[in-house]
Amino acid sequence: MQLSLVPHTSLQVRTLKEYKFEELPVVLTLQLKRFVFDESTGADKLGKMIPYPEHMVLPQYFMASSRVAASEEEERSYSLFSGKRARVVF
């Protein structure tokens, strides 16, 4: 969630940005943003590692509604790794 300014007014509203896939890519690149927002200090970077699984299946939720019915077999599994070659142990 973030605050967005309503055009032609001084009103701010909470908004949520959402992305959906028309089709799933063979290679999916994700960038984790390790920041938290504090009203008194602003954005602060998290200093800790963020754990993640070695494998991720992208469910139908991430597909655009026009593609959901046509893409039931399109659920895809991805192997995840860090660009720093760091492994997280659970």
C-alpha cells in the first residue's frame, strides 16, 4: 500500500499496485526490495537476510483474468537463487 495523490485535488488515498501475467516467462527475474517505511524516519533498509524457498510455483492468481481459463496447464515452477550466490538455510 502507498499513498497516492488524487488528480486535481489535494486528497491522498491509499492505493495498491498489482501486476498480472498474460503468459508466464521461461525465466522470471525478481528483485526483492528490503525496505520498511517508518512515519518518523522514512524508508529504512532491512539489514537481515530475507529467507525464500528453493522452488516457487506461480499459481493462477498471478495470471490476467482473460488468461486464467486458457492457462490451467500454465502453472509454472521456478528454481530460485540469489545473485550473491548466498544460500538461506531453513
